[in-house]
Amino acid sequence: MSDRTKLTTSAGAPWVSNETSETAGPRGPVLMQDYQLIEKLAHQNRERIPERTVHAKGWGAQGTFTVTNDITKYSCAKLFSEIGKQTEVLSRWSTVAGEMGAADAERDVRGFSLKFYTEDGNWDMVGNNTPVFFVRDAYKFPDFIHTQKRHPRTNLRSPEAMFDFWGRSPECIHQVTILMSDRGIPKNPAHMNGYGSHTYSMWNADGERFWVKFHFKTLQGHKHYTNAEAEALIGKTRESYQEDLFNMIEEGNFPKWRFMIQVMPEKEAENLDFNPFDLTKVWPHKDYPLIEVGILEMNRNPDNYFQMVENAAYSPSNKVLGIGYSPDKMLQARVFSYADAHRYRLGTHYEALPANAPKCPVHHYHKDGPMRFFPAETGHPDAYYSPNQYESAAVADPAAAEPPLRINGDADRYVQEDADADYIQPRALYAEVMDDAERDRLHHNMAEAMGPCSEAVTERWLAVLGRVHPDYEAGVRKALATDGSDVNAVPVTNDSPVPTK
Ligand code: NDP
Ligand code: HEM
């Protein structure tokens, strides 16, 4: 016993008991001077931080990115500077809609977040396992998320709300088709791709800018659960992803992805027959072939989940020299939204937490506030403002300038002129990429997700499917009729009774 590590208070004083309160007599009451009991209870009350408003349930790992191909003609980012170069990475995968306690194997889009700790600061690649998204304008994002979360009155998820919104936002059909396809329930994150989804940009040492799309292709192969398999699995364990990933990594069976990019010269974007900055569209592979960049290998389980995964703060605003934004309207909104969420969820100086702290020197003039536990490192002890007289203090670096991003146009609120454009790519996915068996599962998955919806919402949505392909509408219509709806289930509309289950 005498060699054991000794318990102390959080102020470092040796502490006598972690099990017995100090009381007036053996039967109590407890003395208020037993401050360490109060400290212990107070800490318990503060063990939670707000869960992420979306992507609350997540699984993380640490690992390495290794460059395998020279892309310096596209990007001067130091992490790509030479073949063989390695960069430490923190990943977090997630579901979107469920709360922190949600079951892992639910049908949902998966988040795919990577924090690259480069010598030039952190680059966050905050993507999904889908190459597109439901909406293309940030005005629609909070409302879309409301439909994915719980109904205010029933406190239940509401298919009526989801399909009502989707039926009135047909630009979502590409993403909803992927969500209802086999890829809607990956077996675990090792068996899915990751996509930056948005168009980003890169620029090279000559200041030439290229538009790029990021792809992370699973090297474990795609594996999915059917609805029935997922249901059976969730009955046994709600934590299948955490179990799979944790065990894979503990056993040395490290998941890997091939990082690839699609590249479009800056000028070309002006003369395409689709908007390359529209998040509901992909760039066809035949026109923009995938170019290998490197291999991502996740090979360490974090020692403390809360510290490294729950405290992780990913943001598309974290970019490094050589990687930039694009005019994508959604991306512009995300550049604002994430750091705002982090200040609320984690606190003012969240970037100093171990998960988020860059692995390179940090010099800034942000001053005090909650969590200011790190020293001021501006280069001079008197330099807590800028500009200042101190030669050793940090100054802005003109070499960090980005080449100008060409923007033109009148300020206005623009809607996509060609409504048919939203159906072309989902049609290719449905009719050309999927085979008969996949289409059949898609029909049934969709029908299952739609039950119970009111007739008006159902018909509106079927009309959207019909615009993709007549077989799509017919297939889901048939599945709705043959799968049989739950007689006890009632759609939640404004004037309908509360569902009985
Ligand atoms: P390709 O035939 O070159 O690419 C088809 C892609 O579809 C492959 O990347 C494949 O992924 C992916 N895929 C297969 N099944 C599914 C599914 N159920 N859900 C989502 N993706 C799936 O054709 P195009 O580049 O011309 O694209 C045709 C359609 O494929 C697009 O309209 C889009 O819907 C879809 N797609 C295209 C991507 C792109 O970046 N161009 C990326 C992903 C999907 P994998 O290689 O992993 O097998
Ligand atoms: C998480 C906002 C679109 C991927 C979040 C969070 C917010 C948010 C506030 C929680 C952040 C936190 O608390 O740490 C938005 C807004 C969007 C948008 C406003 C549109 C305007 C997207 C898109 C993608 C995406 C298009 C993928 C391409 C993610 C991922 C996470 C996340 C992966 C989880 C990050 C993590 O692992 O911590 N989003 N989002 N989001 N979002 Fe978005």
C-alpha cells in the first residue's frame, strides 16, 4: 500500500478518504467543512459539456497521413511538399441526427472529420461519407436539421417533417438517394469513403489557383448493413462502431484510406454546363479523374475519449497556406458557423485544448477570458497589443497572402435557374451506377423511412422521385403498398393526434 500513488485534492494536498464523509457522530449529519465532498459533487455536476447540435454521436482515432504522390503543381501546402512526408491526424466520425446516446448502426449520413496537425497550423477537413449534401443554401440548414431532430410536441423523430421538407426542397434528392441506398448504414467508419463534398481550392507556389474536391477512398472495401441487420445488431449493442474501431486499432488492424483529389483549373469553372460550386452536385469522374495524394492510416486509440474526441473542435475555417475556400455558398456559411459553435460548446480558448492545439508555435494577440491557461507567446513580455515597438514581437506575415479569389456579380438572392439540373446526377446514380438489386433495396429502404407520412407528403415526394426516373417512383410506390404500413402509426401533422408508438 505504501508504494501506491497517493490521492490528493485538486489543489495538490494529500487527502485522507475518498469514501467516508466527515460527520458529527457516526450517524451524521455531514459537516460543511468536508469541502472535498462538496468539490467532488460539484465536479460531477460539471462533467458534461453541451453536445454538438449536429453530429453529437462520434468515434475518434489518431493516426498518420503519408504523401505518396507529388501534387506540388496544384498546392504549395507544406503537408504535401514531398513524397513520404508524414503528418499527424486526429479523426472523428459521427452520425448527424442522433443524440450522444444514439445507436451507432442507424441509417444516417456519417461525418468524416480530419484534423491534420501540419507545421503551418491545423488543416481541418470536415466532410461526410457522401459527396453531396441535402441543400445548397445555408438559410435552409437549420430548418433541415429541425426536421431531423425531434418533433417539439411528441419528442419523437418525424418522417412527416423530413419528407415534407425534402418534398419542398427537391435539390436534396441526390443526397436522399444515397442516404436510402446501401451506403446509408455503413458497417463501421472503416468501411466507408469520406468526401470534402464542397469544392475547395488549392494554389501552387506560382500563385495559380485550382478548384479541388477531396475524396478519401476506403481501403477496407465498402460494407453495409441492411435495415434488418442493423435492427438486429442494435438490439444487441448500440455501440457497434465504437467496439469495431477500438478493437481494430487495439489489434493492430489499422483502417486506411487513399486520399485523392479532383482538380479543375480556375478558369474552367466559368464555362461548364453545371455549377461546380453547388454542393448538391458531384464532378463526373470521367471529366475530372481522381489524382492520388497519399494514404491516411488511423493507428492509435486516444487515451481519453473526452479529452481528444468530445473536445475536438473541427472547422472548415482551419485551413493552411496552399488550401483555400471557393465561392460555394454553404461553405461560406460553415466558415462562420463552426468556431461560433466551439466558443459556445467548449469555451473561448478552445484551440488551446490538447485535441485542438497546433503542433507548431502559436503567436497571437487574443488576450484573456475563460480557459486562458497558456502563456502569452507574442515574442515579448510587454507585447500584449499590436502594433508595438518590440522587435521580437510577432508581426503579420505578408508571405501568407493568398492569390486573389476572382469574384464578380451583382449582390442579389439567386435561385438556380434550371430546376431540371437537380435530377440529372441522381438519375445517373439510380439508372447507371446502381444495379437492379441495389435499386430494389433503395425502394424498400425509402418506403420504410416514409412510414408513416400523410398522403399529401407522400404524393409530393413520389412526384420528386418520378422526376428522377419513372422506375424510382414506381418502385417506391410498390414498396409502400407491399411492405404494409404500421396500422398503429399515425403521421405527425399539425392536426393529427399524437402517434401511439
Ligand atoms: P462513376 O461511374 O465514375 O462513379 C460512380 C461512383 O458512384 C463511384 O465513385 C462509386 O463509389 C459511387 N457509388 C456506388 N454506389 C453508390 C451509392 N449507393 N451511393 C453513392 N455513391 C455510390 O460516375 P460519375 O463520376 O459520372 O458519377 C455518377 C454518379 O455517381 C453521380 O451522379 C453520383 O451520384 C455518384 N457518385 C459520383 C462521385 C463523383 O465524385 N463523381 C462520387 C460518389 C458518387 P466507389 O468508387 O467507392 O465504388
Ligand atoms: C458539425 C454547422 C453543413 C459536416 C457541425 C456543427 C455545426 C455545424 C454547428 C457542430 C460543431 C461543433 O459543435 O463542434 C453546419 C452548417 C452547415 C453545415 C451551418 C451548412 C451551412 C455541413 C456539411 C458537412 C458537414 C455540408 C459535410 C460536408 C459536419 C461534420 C460535423 C459537423 C463532420 C462534426 C464535426 C466533428 O466531428 O466534431 N456542423 N454544418 N456539415 N458538420 Fe456541419
